[in-house]
Amino acid sequence: MQEVFRLSDIVLASCVDIFLFVIMFLSLKKCFIKEERRKIGSFFLTLVLFPVQWFFVSMLCSLTFVGLFFYQEENQEALLQNRLYLLIGTGVCSILFFLILFVCVLIGIKWLRLKKVAPFIFLYTMFLTIYISTTFYSFGYGTLYSIPHLGGILSLLGKILSAVIIWCFYRLIVLKFSELITDNSNINWKLFIIPPLLFSIFYSFFGFLIITDSMNEDILVFGSIFSFIAVALLIWAFYVILKNMAAANEIKTLSVEVMEALAHTIDAKDEYTKGHSVRVAKYSRMLAEKLGLNEGDCESVYYMALLHDIGKIGVPNEIINSKSKMTDEEYAIMKTHPGIGSDILEEIKSRPDLMIGARWHHERYDGKGYPDQKAGEDIPYFARIISVADSYDAMTSNRSYRKFLPQDVVRGEIEKNSGTQFDPNVAKCMLSIIDEDVNYEYHE
């Protein structure tokens, strides 16, 4: 019977390992291959590195304890009873294990030339954590707690539970995770990378400490139970985080769609400005990225630009749709739309910054704009960006009295008004974007 349990345990352990590698392959493919199809070799790299890591860890463990034993006059049994040296040995092994893990991750990233480094580190670390925490122990195949074959039964149950945990990680974490990173969502990668790395360091220390005292049945059983519970809690924690992030992204997507719908509604007041706000938002984001702003600021500029003309809702249609030059009285009414827009957007307490673009996108760098005659650095930076994008779209869009202007004319106007109407740095970036647009695709 003991031989049957041993053979079953070996077969089942091999099946679990194969299952783990298959799930790793599917996970990496799900998260990366869409953009980097030729990098399917990441699966084979991981397959090779796992045994290599375990080989080095085993060697380091052996060398550590042999080294400690070499400098002791006591025998090996006495050494294992000396908790101070045991802690030193397991601590050294834990640190070395972590370093090997990190080196393997870096090798994988360099070899694969991945663009998405943080997701790869997270997936690799999590799979390794699951692997070491669910396959670290063996209860043997004989008597445990004076119950015949209990060790073999528990070992088999542990292998089955390992497979369940691996599958849960794929279903609960990987599938949601792949959606988030393919949608280019903002993710705080420290939240995803630091916990599993710390868990791996702690667990390798804990595991090495337990395995050196594996003859103690209580410690062995407790260590195994703790392992499964700990990794299950880690998976559940990431599931909750990803679920909340997905919900937040849905709300964010809905908010953007509402803002875009509102922008289209405003632009619809003038048949010749259809799509104006969305295009200005697009150009503003391009400028923000070119200026080196972070992702959060780029999104903020985009949202501000979407609603920069919301104040036109308070301007009569006959003035907006006038095909002749506006009178002084009509122009004075038109100039009220920044103030109206800022008053509307100030009511959105959760995003008070949205009113910046609406109020100050008609200010000039030389102080001759409206409504507040701000100048230079006094004009909010995001408003200066939107001002350039707004003027660019006005020149590259059809109007009732003219077709969109040729690209060289548009470029000349922005260059001429740099430092007077426009912030010089923002204007310079706009000129760079124009120069890159060889086929003049950025127009209505």
C-alpha cells in the first residue's frame, strides 16, 4: 500500500507541475501575446528556470548548513538544535532564494524584451509563490499521528488542493488582470509586486525553517495548512483588489462616455464644430504626452479639454451659427462662455479641476485674452495646453466661411504667435507634432 501511495503521489505531483506550467503559459499568453505574439517563448523560459532555481536553492541550502557545521565542534544533530545558527542558515537561504528569483525575472524580461515589465514580474512571482507554498511539504506515505497511510492520503489531497488553487488563481486573478492591463488602466504596480515579493521572502524563510525540522509531525502539518491558507488569502486579496479596480474602471469609462456625450451635445449647436471638443481633447492629450506629463495629468488634460466649451450652452444659437462676422455686442456675449462654463463645472465637487480648461482656454500668454486677462505663468498650465490645441483645431477644421487651412499655414500661425498668444514651450511641442504629421492626418 505504501508503494501505491508513493507512486500515486509522484504521478499526481507531476500532473500538478504540468498543470501549473500550462496555466502559466495561458496566463502569459493572455496578458502579453496579444501585443507580443513572437514572445510565446516566455513559457519555455519559465519552464526551464523553475528547475534551475530549485537546483541553486538546494545547493545553497546544503552549502549554508555544511558551512555552519564545518565551523562547529558539535555534530549535525546538535547544530539543528541550535536555533541561532538555524535562523542564520535559513535567513541566508531565504535571501539567496529571493536574489535567485529576482535574477531569473530580470533574465526573463531581458530575454523577452517585454514592454510590460511590471505585469510579468507580478505573474512570475505569484506563480512561484503558489508553487513553493503548495508543493513544499510531503507527509510521507506511511503512518502519521499513529494512523496508517494518513501521510499518503494527506499528500494526495495536498496535490489536488494545489491544482485547485492554481486554477482559482487563473480564473479569479489572471482573467481580470489581463483585462486591466490590455485596457491600459492606471495601476499602482507597487501594490501588485511588493506583497508577493515580501510573501516569497517570508515564506522561503518559514519553509526552510520548517523543512529542517520535518520530523516533527505537528510542525509539518501546521506548516502545510498554513501554506495553503496563506496563498489562498493572498489570491483572495488580489481578487478583491482587481474586482474593485474593475468596478472603478467601469465608473471611469461611464464618466468619460457621459463627458463625451455632453461634448457632442455642445458641439451640435454649431454644425461646423461637430467633433470639435473631442478633437481638442485628443490634441491636448498628445501635447501633454509630448511635454512629458504623467498618465494622470494627461487624463486630466483630456477631460478638461472635452468640456472646455461647455459654457456655449448659455450662448444663443443664432450667435453661434452666425455666418457673418459677429458684432461687438454678439462677441461680448460669446466671451461670456468661459465664465458660464466654469460656473457649471465648479458644481462637480469631486473634480474641481475640470473648470480650469473651461475658464482659461481663451487667455493669452501676453495677457490680452479673456475673461481674466491672465498672462504667462499665471495661466494654469493645462489651460495653456488646451489653448494651443483649441486654436490648432479651429485652423484645421471647416468653417461656414472657409475650408480648413493648409498645414504650412497652420504651422506658420502657431510659430508666429508663440510667446504672444501661446506658451512658447507648448507651441514648440505643437510644431513638433505638426512636423511629425507628414501626411496631414490631424485635421477635420
